[in-house]
Amino acid sequence: MTMRSRMGRLGWVCAVVLAVCGNALATELPHKSSAKKTVSATHKASAKVHAKTSTQPSSGRTSLPLRSADPYLGSIVVDVATGQVLAENNADAKGFPASVIKLMDMMVIMDRVAAGQLSLSNQVTVTAESAKVGGTQVWLAPGEVFTVEELMYALMLQSANDAAMALAIGVAGSTDGFVELMNKKAAELGMTNTTFHSVHGLPPSAGKQGDTSTARDLSVLARALLSQHPEILKFTSTQVRSFREGEHQVVMRNHNHLLGTVTGCDGLKTGFISAGGFSLVATAERGGRRVIAVVLGSRDRKVRDARAAELLNKGFLALPPLPPPPPVVTVTTNLPVAALMTEEPPAEQPHAGWLKAAGIGLVAGIVILVVVSFIRKRSPRNDF
């Protein structure tokens, strides 16, 4: 075979390889492009939009140092009733809790609902700022109106960043004002190693700092939320719910995979960013007792979920036994029966009087007969 023919065959092979690779690229790249168009033009599409999670920081955000570990950066288990720490491991290590900070969003909002300053039925108008936040969302459009309750479901199930922004602006007038409320509440609760810079937990924008907290501080927040506002469990325990009706409906699915798989689990919140890893604040109730387990900064989602489930079980096993019921106390007294009576004695029946008189008369008659008989026996007899 000549050199020219060999080169010709080699050229054909290269052409075939390039054609295959080009076809693969052609089928992959349009898919990514169309996905972006679907997100940006949600309200123009006719198909239903389903939940989608972005794991990459949006453009213009600051890269954070890595704060995660295997199996996790820190953990803690707490008895909700007493606040007793049942188990802990590196619980004061600072990490990036990501969307777990939305528990503080809920705390601030529920405080105002409890104080009568806000109602779950209040309506919130979506601003342009809320609509363009990015990350996980329900694709709010400027001018849309939703109730606080609807946005709370989006906040907890979908972990929607745009819902967090809309609620913050609706409650405090601005995200900066709401962040101030978050940090004020953290100080009140004694969360000394926590600082909030956002209302959603996304990586910070250029020149900003990331939200930081610890497993211990997050357990303090979760316990306060459950103790003061137990009604929030209706949001955190819901697994699937629709947001918005019609052609732009979003089917929200709770990111907490312990729901329905771990006995008694009914909350609370997951979180993830690349720098902070996977975090979870979980709670469960069994036999009328409740514990909280926090896993902060795991490098793997499945490991995070498995360890959180283990910690919940460990917490229930470590709960101290309930105190025995108080003994039954028997009260004794030497007081006469009449003094112990709390009610008036029953009234004497109408026929009781003549029965009593008849009895006395009968006795008296018998006594008289006996006396007369005795006297007659003692008196002398005369014979005639």
C-alpha cells in the first residue's frame, strides 16, 4: 500500500471521528442553551416549569474559601424540650449554611405574625429585584402578587431565593433592612458565632461576605422556632405542593429527603453552596418527645442525609427517661363525719314521724305488760 493511500485512509478516519464528535457537541450545546432560555422566559412558555436547582454561583458573585469536610464540618443533637445537648462533634466550627438561613427568614416573619404586625394572608407584590436574584427559585415575575403564606411554602419547599427576596422586601422594605432584623434576632437568641449578610444564603456578590454560622447556633435557632412557632411545621413537613396556577405552575418538591423516610421527621431545612457543602437542620418527634439534629458542611448529600438520620436516632436513644408520675396521695383525718360532709343531710321523709312514734308506743306497751305481770306474780294469793 502506498504512502498516499495510507494517508488517504487516515484522513477518512479523522473525518469520521470529527463528524461524530461534532454531532455530539451539536446535540449537547443546544440542550444547555434551551435550558437557560426556559429559565429566563418562564412566563412566555406554555409548558409547566418544574423545580430546578442551580449549584453554581451566579455571575458577579464572590468565590468563598472551602468550608466543608467528610463526613461533615460539625454536628449537634439537642432535646427541644430542655435544650440539653445529647451529642455533638465540632459543633462550634464556622461554616457556610447556605439556604439553611431561611429558617431565620421564617423566624423574623413569624415573630411579626405572632405580634399582630403581619398576617399570612397579607399580599406581597414582587419587585424587579426579587425576580432576578437567581439560583433556586419559583421564577417570580415583577408585578405578580402572592400571599405571605404562599411565599412561605416556596421558601421552605423549593428553597426559592426569589421568594426570600420578595418576603424580605415586603416585610422590611428592603433586603438590607431585613438582614438587620435577622442579625438582631440572632443576637437575642445568643447565636454568638452567626452573621447574616443575605436573606437567601447564596454566595455573596462582589466585595461582600458570606453568611456564616455553626451547628450549635443553628440548633439554637431551630429550637426557638419550634418552641415559639410550632405552626411552621405545616410548611416544613409538606413534601409536594404546587405554586401558581395555570400554564406557569411550578411543582415544588421538598429538598429534605428525610421526610417520609425517617420516623417522625417533619422538618426543617436543607442548604447547599459549593464552598459550604451540604447542610441540614432536621427534627423529628417520637412518643411526644422531639429532638433536633444539625449537620453542617458535608461534602456529599447522601452522606449528610445518612448522618442526620443517624444523629436523630442517637438523640432519641440518649434522651433521659421521663420522671415517674406523681404518687396518688390519700388524705386521712380524725374529724367527725358530720364535719366532713360538704352537703346538707337529706331531708327527713314525711312518713318517718309516725313510724317513729309507733315504735316508741310499741316498746312502751311491752314494758308496761312486763311490769304488770311481774307485780301480779309477787302479790299474795288468798284461798277461800
